[in-house]
Amino acid sequence: MSDDAHLLIVDDDERIRGLLQKFLMRHGFLVSAARDAAHARRILSGLEFDLIVLDVMMPGEDGISLCRDLRSKMPTPILLLTAKAETVDRIAGLEAGADDYLAKPFEPKELLLRINAILRRVPAAEPALVRPKVLNLGPIRYDIDRGEMWEGETPVRLTATESHLMRIFSAMPGEAVTRTKLVEELSRSGGQTQERAVDVQITRLRRKIETDPKQPRYLQTVRGSGYMLQPD
């Protein structure tokens, strides 16, 4: 189940840290260890983990406080370990953002089962979507970061409204944008607020990017939805 998942064990008891590290490594995990909250923070500042196993009772900052702070900054699952098994303590841990709670003493096998159960619940990270920096529209190219349009080496002048429309469309190429959405976006910058006005601006923009504006290839009308920019 581990698939080389990287775990961070945070416990002030050196013997327990060592035992858990060896046990979990035997079951296929990558395991790092920290002796207290401050040590854990230093490690977390440079590494990302799939799950944190965190002891509650530690000198200095306790595990509940660390859990609460980490939860406000990162989505990494946290499993709390504690010698206290009272309901109030379990609730405190869960309210601090812990994903699960295991009372000491415990069987290492139970810890392993709980870790695997948490990791199964965590959705797999989707690969980052790499968006292009330049959109090609036939002989026209649009630089997304700069908001500039070119035909060969010649810049194509865009009005403020046309520039705003291109920013909207280039953020979601191949997806239909409704007239209502366009009206809302343009209104935020003090632009036109009527759907008819949007249609007029689309017609003007087409004259600058289409070979035949009456039969648009790149800035298409999506019947019943709105408009869509479809680059090469």
C-alpha cells in the first residue's frame, strides 16, 4: 500500500522513534524522524510528506498545538499518538485537525493498518496542468503572460475590452464561456455590462484574429452557451 509514501515520525522518545522507523521501513515506507515540534518544523520547511505520525505528549510545544498549526498551513494527513485515551483528549486531537488517533500502548500492526487506511482516503495528486504561454491562432499568436498579440513581427493593437476578453478566454482555451460570465468579468473592470455589447466586442475581436470573421475558426460561438477560444 505504501508506494514509497514518505512518513514523518515526531516523538520525543528515542526508543519509540527508532522502533517505529524500522518497523515502517520494513513495510515499504520512507521514514524520517523528529525529536520534538521544533525539529519537526525544521524538517517540514524543506520536505513534503504523505503522512505525519505525531506524539501528543512532548516537552515544549505539545502535539495538539503543532497539529493545529500544521493543519492551518498544509493538507498533509496527521495521525496522533498519545498515552491519554480519554474521550475529551481524542476530541481535542480531532478538533485540532488530526485525521486519526491512536492511544498508547498500541500494536505496531494496528498503527500500520491505520496509516494505510488514511493513505487510501487521500486522493492521488493530479499531475499539474501545464498551460501554454503562447496561443497560436493561425498567423496570429497571443502571449498570455504579456497580454500581447502579434501577427508575425507586427503587433496587433487591442482595445482595453479586447485585451480583457483575451485574458478571459486564454485562461480556459477550448472551454465555453457564457455571455453572463463575460458580462460579469467585464463589469469588474468598469467595462460594458450588456450581453449585446459583449457580442459587439466579440465581432470586433474576430476581425483581428480570424481570416474570415463571418466563419470564425478560433473564436467560436457555442450555441446555447456563449463563446469559446479554440487555438491551434
